[in-house]
Amino acid sequence: MLINKHVKSLFQWRLISHVMLQCIERYIDATSLTLPTHCLS
């Protein structure tokens, strides 16, 4: 039971970290796209 619980929490942590990484990548993409336009204008 303990091992199963550990695997479950590990999977949830991996899922959350994966989603967070996607959000960070999107934020970086958004800022990198908007930064040049701000510099140009």
C-alpha cells in the first residue's frame, strides 16, 4: 500500500511539474515575442 501511494504521488508531481514547465515555456515564448516589438516601438 505504501509503495502504491508513493508511486501515485510521484506521478502527480511529474504531471504538475510537466504542466508548470509548459506554462513557463509559453510565458518565455510570449515575452520573447513581445520584447522585440517593444524595443522596435
